[in-house]
Amino acid sequence: MADASLTALYQDIILDHYRRPRNKGTLANANVSIPMRNPLCGDEITLELEMDGDLISDVRFTGRGCSISQASTSMMTEMVKGKHASEIGHIGERFRAMVMGDADAATDTVLGKARALAGVARFPARVKCALLAWNALERGLAKSADHEPAKTRDAET
């Protein structure tokens, strides 16, 4: 019974972030903007970062797609706001491991509510949906570190 109630809780968390996404909208002072899309399913986001050195002082996104991609993006923005790039690398690695099926990563408290997406590992076609925002973030942080203009053409995952 505990397994069924945990699954229901995770579904509720995903639906809450899909229906009421956090940090959705444009960012007036963005100095990094990364559009990403998944051509296989049509998910698309544009991730905007306000960077202060290697600190993400603010983050927002726009886009549309399935509940997994949009909820994952919403959760990610909550997790990374106010963090340094060095901290985010570890979180991103753990998230990627979790959606690829790593059971230890699925229990890692560093992932917070994003652990609700652990079940994505059972659906390989949905892994790209869950990773869309993380791929955009990785690209955005790399662009910021290189001090290059981060506005690019739509990138595919």
C-alpha cells in the first residue's frame, strides 16, 4: 500500500508543477537564453538565466510540452535558483542518473521534489522529456562560463 500511495504522491507533485509551473515567464535581466526542443515529441522550452559570475541569481522559462518536460523544468528552476554552477553540476548528474534508472540517485535528498520523476526511467521514450531543461541548463552554464553570447538557434536534445 505504501508503494501505491507514494506513486500517487509523486503523480500529484508532477501534475502540480505542470498545472502551476514555478518560474514560468520571461526574465527581464537574462544574460543567458537557451532555446531547446525535443523534435521527437514537440516539447520546447527557452531557459533564461540571470547570472552573477557563476551564481544563478534568477531563472525563468517559457515553452510548452508534455507534463514531464514542463514539470521537470519547473522543479529544476526551483532547485538551481541561488546556486553556483559548481553545486548545480552534482545535482544535474544525480538527476540524470535517476531518470536513467539509478536506484541510489532516486533516493538522493539533494533532488528534493524532483525525485517524483524517478518513474520516468521505466519509460525510455520519456527520458528526453525529463532531461530537456537540464540539457538547456548545461548548455547555458557552459555559454556563461565561456563569456560567449548565449542566444543560439533552437537546439535539439
